[in-house]
Amino acid sequence: MHATRLPDPRDTDAAAWVAAHLGDLTLEGPGGVVPSPRFRGGQSAADEALAGFNVDGYARARSAVWPPSRRGASGLSPYIRHGLITLPRAWRAVADGPVRDVHRFRDELFWQEYARQVYARLGAATRAPLRRTPATAPTRWDEPWPREMACMDVVVGELERDGWAVNQTRMWLASQWTIRAGHDWRDGDDALFTHLLDGSRAANRLGWQWTVGAGTGRPYGFSRWQVEKRAPAFCERCALRDACPIEAWPDADAGPKVAEDPRLRADPDVAATGGPREIERSGGDPEAVWLTAESLGDDDPALAAHPELPAVFVFDAPLLARLRLSGKRLVFLAETLADLAARRPVELWRGDPVDVLRDRAVAATFTPVPGWRRRAAEVSPAEVHPWPWLARPRAGTLASFSAWRKTLGR
């Protein structure tokens, strides 16, 4: 595939830039590309968001849904997802907060780390269900998220408009999709991934599998009780308030168990999962730094080690053509890269990353995702820097979050 170098994204509005150069790869097409009204990409925006986050009250208010003024969710996830805020940095940022709130927030950071390690160890196998889609309740819908329900209408609207949703409502969406509507969780994972600015094949997939009862055998049953507890205004204004289709707890089980991947219990190659502990050099001096969507922040180890070198980012056209992500996600990336370009030279390309980088001596940061490993094997970076783990992978069990968490001693 032919690779095309793209112009400086600072020269125009980010949404217009995406529409002009990448719009044909988006869900909406060039005419429908808009930014998220809630989140702006870039290191500057990430730093501002982290500085403005107050962990006080997080444990109590994290699951609040409506009104938005009651929410305690940090809103940092898009920046954490793209490496603009690393997990170690987020961990340190709350050190002086109330003990209960700090513990709860850091536990969520550990969940992100756990998800990354499962994905790093299993790769594409995380797509295979530990359990099949649960047996469904008697009531089914043609659409998995029926918009005549106020709770679904507001939550899906927020997802599509902002590219984000609080964790509680993500659980509602996942349960409605699988437990009640009877659809495959893997299709639901794809549906959310299309819109979420923090869309992650690591954390999102584990969340969906948890909803259907993978591992625990207990599906998460979304019902009116949760809505009235977290967002009572939804029920008060709902046209179906007197005939609520989720009035009762859903009648569902976790379905038949699927054979567990033995690598969940023990890692046969923990060095490959965790990547290098020190910088690995395999050639001459690098001439550029290869960045990916996993690690776009100033703290990216390869980027920080070479402040004099240009950064290179490739919008992977074959991958994007297959995924058809919402334009909001690409606008967020364009805003991030434009922000970086204000501090150092940045090359942007559209095409296959291997075609762009194969003959260049680049420095890169090890990235714990299968796609990066495949491409790195062909690109052969001159330098590979360690990934900034919060807790470096070990060879032991990842069969459950709680079991893994106990092994850390933190």
C-alpha cells in the first residue's frame, strides 16, 4: 500500500484536518467528523486534567451517574489510554489524598494494569470467550440498546456524542446487550470500541467478559434498581416508567464454560510479555522516534530519551479501514499530535507503518499489544525502550484480578 506523508496538523482545525486526510476511514465519513465536546487531545490537556482531579470523595461518588455534577469519575481515561498520563504518574498524583479514596483510585489503576498484562500475555486469545453468551431473559429486543428506555437513550447519546461513559453505565450497556438482548459480547465490545476515546482491547474485553460471568460464573444483571440508585431522574422521565422492561432481575446464567487458556495460570515467556528491562540496541543511532497510539505522551521513554529527534506517527490505513472508528477518536489523536508538534518536529503518515518505517533507524518504546510486536519484528527498531509498567509482569496467575492483586503486596 502506498504511504502518504500528511501536512502539519497545526495548520487547520483538527476536525477539518481529519475530515480532509482520514475522513474516508471513519465511521461517519468526511462530512460527519466532529470533535468530542468533552475531551480535547494533547499533553497540555492531559496535564490540565490531572492537575484538576481531586481524589477526595472518589470512593463514594465514582459510580454516580446522574446528574453529571454528582459524578466522581476522574475523566482521565482517554489520557491514560493513549499514554499521555502513565499509570505510575497517575499513581503518584493522588498520594496525598484521603486513604480510602486513594486506595479505591489506585485499585482502578491496578485493574488497568491487570488488563494490559492479560492482553500482553494472551494477545488475540482474549477475544475468545471464557464463557459463551449467557442464556437470555424472556424479553428480547431487535436492538440491543432500545432508545425508548430513558436510561439507554441518555447513556448511548452520551457515548456517541462525547466518546465516553462512566464505568457504571458501561456495565449497564454491556448487560443490556448480552444478558437481556441476548447478543454476543464480542459484537458489543466492537460497538463500544468504535466510539470510546479510551477504547482499549485490553480493559474493554475484560469488562465485557466480567459482565457475562466469565471466571466468576455470575452474570451482571442490569435492572431498574441500579438506575433508580444511580440516576433516579431517568426513571422519572421515562415513557416506560409504568411498564419498565427491566423492572425485575434478569433470569440468566453464565452459559456453558469454555476451556480456559493455560497461559492464564502461568506465563511460558514472561520476558516476551513484559518486554526489555533496559534499553535494547540492535543497530546504529536512531534518526527518529516511532510513536503509536498506545504511548503519545512526553513521558514516552523513547521520546524522552531523544528530545532532538523527530517523532513519527503512522495512521494505519489498513487497520482503520477495517475498524471504522468514530471520527472523534481520530480528532483526539490529531489534537494530541498537533500539541506535540508545537514542541518538536513530528512526521505524520497515512499508510502501513511497516512500509513507512522498515528502512529507517528508529527508537521505540516496547508496547504490550500484539500489533506492535508484529510490526516491530518487521521494522527492527534500532532501540527499544522499556514499557513504564506500574507492576512489571510476573510468571504467575492472571486467572482473576483478585488473585493477581494479592501477588503484588501493594
